[in-house]
Amino acid sequence: MEIILNEYHKKANAKMRQKVEYWKAHPLSRSESLRRLKLLREQRIAKQTNW
């Protein structure tokens, strides 16, 4: 089965590639990564307790 991408998917893929290239060139520091993980964890816990 051949995969056919329409213009929307081509644009979405190009945008994702740009993001990946940016983050490869500008990696986060360890402390910033840990800070973001902590924030995400707190948000998930808050969402689960309010559910």
C-alpha cells in the first residue's frame, strides 16, 4: 500500500522537522529539563485528583 500525503501533512511534517532541528541545536540544560518534568508531573497529578 502506497502512502500518499496531502499538502496539510507535508506542511505538518516540515514544521515538525524544523522543531527537531531547533532542539538539536539548542538542547535544554539538565536543570531546565528536570524543572519541566516536575511541572508536568504536578499538572498531571492535579488533573487526576480533580477528575
